[in-house]
Amino acid sequence: MPPKIPKLGREGAETLALHAVSVIVADDELLAQFMSFTGSGADELRTRITDPDFLGAVLDFVLESDITVEKVAQAAGVALETILIARSQLPGMQVDWTP
């Protein structure tokens, strides 16, 4: 049975984003890609780790790659869709939708 898709509030979204950070920093290649994607360094990662805007950028990075989404979702024990739901709960999400 696949993992259930939870209802996430902002706190749950931040927790999932922090989990994503742990997955990213545990993988040297993924960490290098993240630093390049966000333009941040190790010091900024440490100082902004609790900033909701920064955590949104973390999930933006995760959502850029299906493989990364799968890694984070599997490590967190959540359905893939949960990553997108979590991103929608944090500031700065841009939705490009055309009816």
C-alpha cells in the first residue's frame, strides 16, 4: 500500500523541508547541485535553515528532479505528491498555470 498523502500545514511543510535538507547534505553531488541552484554556501545554509523562504527554495530544488523527489519522499516515508503539497504551504511559490 502506498504512503498516505497527509494534510500539511506550514509546520509540517517546514518539517518536510528540513528532512529534505538532511537528504541533500548527506549526498555530496546533490549538495553541490543545491548550492549551484540556490547560489548559497554552507554558511547561508546554516544561518537560514529556519527561514520559511529558504525552506521553500529547498523544496523548489527538490521539485526540479523526479529522482530527488523520489529520494526525499522515500527517506521521509511520504507519497511523492506530499513534496508539492508541502511546497504550496511555504512562501514564494510561483504557479504558472494557463487555463
